Amino acid sequence: MTPEHLCERDVEAVVATTPESVFLLSGHLTWLGERMRGWMGGPAGDAAFQAGYAVLTRDGRVGLAARAVTRMAAEAAAPDSLVLYGRACPAADADAALSLLLAEMGLAGRTIGVEWDGAGRGLARSLEPVATRDASLWLRSLRAVKTEAALRTMREAATATEAAMEAVFAAWTADADPRALRTVFRVALAERDCDFDHLVFGAPGGGVCDAARPPEPVTALFFDAGARCGRYYSDTGTTLTRAGFTAADRERHAGALAALAAAERALRPGRPASSAWAAMQDEARRIPGLVAQGHGLGLGIREWPLLGPPSDAVLSDGLGTYPVDAVLAPGMVVNLEAGGHFADGTSVQVEKSFVVGADAAVPLAAQPRDAPIRLPA
């Protein structure tokens, strides 16, 4: 995010509190910040993440309040101001560090935006010297539009996921242990410097699972997988077969492909997200049981925009209002997926990621889905 985003808002700076937003503003986030919660440091703590705080000012300065044990990573992010907290530090905790940071950055007595969503109970005390406005939804909306650097990382994550899936499919014999297949996926991702997020497939009777061997013969089987690379997620899905599609399978899979194609054509800048959702429904409703949906992707496995029916509703925080039916903009990454679980025990899935471009949507990465994946005998 650049300081230009603040120019239209009546605040001098914005404070990020969640792991994703701290990374968005400062580029700093460690494994510890993504896992530590307030109660882990003391029994009276709350469930808020302890990722520290990041501050961005109107004039482009970045401040960071970070845990002392992560000093090297914090310094590598090269903030303009850095206050560490913990043992042998002037600040005992993140809230005290933020107070010192705001004073150092000349923000005492100023009006600042704060990501209250997800903040711990102690944050309000550290912000007593300033006037605050809620910036939670504002930061969430900014995350929806990716920078070129973010898009490059997301392409790497998507490409690595495709390669890891190929390794899984090659090993997926009729007697394969699903837990061993998950290990194949993890190893293939690690070889590409990516982390495992999920690997699931259709469960007998509906839903998904990651451990029970699917019943044979597999004619059509839902498959969904994802990873993370450089803090950004991938999420995709396809349909597997071993015995070959039945006529019903072919019809359902074709319906899923048609739903995605229709939505892709509707992913154009300036149009409401609901236009893509409606296009999907027009195709999906032709196949009983087929479900079509879409969502943003990025620092979270789901982000804005969330595709849904047309709506005039708006959400508000202290910095603005945001339509529930978001307007599509260049740089948004949107996942489109269509799938279903059917009474005959089969299931299908087609899921791909797209980037909203200047004129139309383009695939985030090569994700061939026109035909099902044929598993080895």
C-alpha cells in the first residue's frame, strides 16, 4: 500500500493490528506473529494475534512495533521507525511499544485510523494520546487489489500447487493411502519453497475429507488443494477419475466448466462482482446439485470481493463505506469454482484463479481443467 491511499481520508496515519495487515503495510511478518495470541503470553490475555503493529503515515513513513526475538526480520523490513518489545526492552509488550512508536513518529494528538477488527483489549490504552477512527474495513478493501509483486508471488504459489498436484495424481493408485498422498503433496511444495495449506477430496455421502480412501471404482471425484508462498495463498480444484466418466459425470463436469467460462467473461473492471455470480448461476442451475461460487484470494484463503447476489447494502467503518456488491477493479484476484456432490456417490469440482485486468480477466496461472485427471490403475 502507498501513502496515496491515505490522501482522501481525514487521518494522518493508519495502524495495522492483524498479521495480514501488518505485512501489507510493512512487509514484516514472522511465523511467531501468525501463531501467538494474547492468552499464550499470560492467562488473562485475549485471543487476538500478537503480530505487533505497523504504522503508515500520509508522508509515506512506515513504523513497526515488533517482538524483540524477531529483531533481524523486523530490521530486514527496513521500517523508518522501529520499536522492539520484550525482555530488556523499554517496552514490555506490543501496546507499550505502539505508544512509544506513535510518539517517535510525531503522531501524538493526531487523528489516526486503527484496524480495530482483531485487535487485543489492551490496544485502546496505548492509543489514549490520539484520536482514532476505525479503519478495519478500509484495510480489508485495500487488500483486495494486489500489487505486481503480490501477483508474482501468487503466480508462483499457483504454479507450485499445480506441480505438486501432478505428483499426487501420479502416485494415486487404487490402494494408495491418502495420508501418504498428502505427504507427497507437502514434499513437492517444500521443494518449491511453498507451504502446505490443504488437500481434500470428495467423501462418500457428500462433503470432503482428507484421510478416508474413496470408494472404487472412482468415476468422478471432487479434489481441492492449496498452498502458501511468501504469505500469499493458492486455492484450486479439479475432478479425478479412474474408471472414466459416465454420461452423468460428463454432463455435470461440462456444466461446471460452462459456469466458470460464463463468470470469467463477466469479470470486467467497473462491473459489480454480482455480475460474475449471476452468470455462474445461469449455467449452474441447469445441473441439479451443482453449486457455483467465487471469492477473492490473497493474504487470506478468502478475501474481498466475495461474489454473491446483487445487493445495494453497504458496510461502513470510520474511513468510508464499502458496497457489499463490490465493484471489480484491475489487480483483484478472484477464484471461481463450481462443483457438487451427487446422490449416486460421485462428485465434481472445477476451480481456477483469475486476475481482473484493464479490460478483462486473465488466468493467474496455467490451470488446465477442460478434462478430468485420469488416475493410474
